[in-house]
Amino acid sequence: MFLVAFDFDHTIIDANSDIHVNKLFPSDEERLIAEKNCSQISSWTTRMQEIFHQLHKFNINETDYTNNMQEIPLTSGFSHLINYLYSLENSHLIIISDSNLVFINTILKHNHLDHMFKDIFTNPAYFSKDDQRLIIEPYGQQTCPTCPSNMCKREIIEKYARTKFSEEIRILFIGDGHNDVCAANSLKKGDLICARSGYRMAKELKQQQQLGEKKFQADFFEWNDGKEIEDFIKNNWLHKF
């Protein structure tokens, strides 16, 4: 049995879903005003709630959000990669993302991938019954002094592996950003880190190695698309089981 943990933005999809909703503002001027109003908000989740509040003033509704999310392309090769990993007998796929449940579910269903993931860990989100405003809530974390209070992916992976599986499992972690580094550093020998080339996760992990401060014990692979990950798994990782 092995656990595959995917990030979502700039990993499964080739964009940031939170940034993509800026296209819903009726003009660049209105978008800039909203961004200025949010500029002093340090919490990303709180900032997004304010963005959704501003969009609600322009009568942006669930259908608008759905259409906006469906415009976002999957990262090249990721549909095939996810289908391949899902097909493996001992695989268990999850998503851990600082996006939100409405966006992720919409995109997965649109691309016929929703049934392939056992669990999704992200910020809860829903449309309020009274005025159909999009509401987002922070996922939260309790143990990590370095990650934002909103989410620690290491905490999620460690708890999930401990409570879901009776035996020791191997972990494949696929991501791109700074908030993926903590989880990557916690992985053990035999696990696999797949970091998107040119993005912060790969840069920070390589910098650790260059400075002699490497914290992770897992194998490391730098990717540009899903096919590269799939080929590496087939040729360099699965045979180690």
C-alpha cells in the first residue's frame, strides 16, 4: 500500500484557482479596488473571504464560479497520471490543498476525476442559503510552528498515515509551492517527493541540499509535467517496493 498526496493549485491544475476568480470582476478597476481593500489582510483564507464578499456585490453566483473554475486547464499529463496511479492495486490517492472544497470539487467533477480520490483536505467552503454568497472557512492546524495557522500538510499526512493504515506505508508527495516544503521534509527513506521545476518547492529543497542543510530523506524528483512523473514512478520508484 502507498499513499499519493497531491497538492492542487499549480500541480493538478495549471493555475491558482484563488487568483483565477479575479476574472469575475466586471473590470480591472473593480478588481484593483478589491485587492487594495485586502492588501492588509495577512491570512490568505481571510483575504479570499473578502474577495468573495466583494464579488458578491456584483451578483457573482454559483454558476459564475462554476464556469470560472471549468476554464482552468489541468496541468499537462495530470489526467493520465491520476488515472494511472488510481489503477494501481495498492494506491490510495488524496488531495491536500490551500484552495477550497467548492473549487476543487467543481474542477475534479468537470474533468471526471472526483471518484479517484479517497479524501480531500482543504478549506471548507459552501454557498450560503440566504444570499448564495460563497463562504470559506480555514482548515486549521495545531502542531506546526512554521506553517501558517491555516494548514500544515505535514500534520495532515502524518495523522492520515497513522490513523488510516495499520502497516507502514510509503508516501508519494506531489507539489509545487512553499507550503509543500514542510511535508516534504518530513518524508522518510523510500518515500518520493515530486516537486514542480521552477517553483518554490523545488527551489527551496535544492537550496537545502546546496547549503548542506538537507532535511528530507525521501527520493527527490523534479518535474515539468505529469508524464515525467508517471515515467519516473514506473522506471525508478515502483520497483523498490
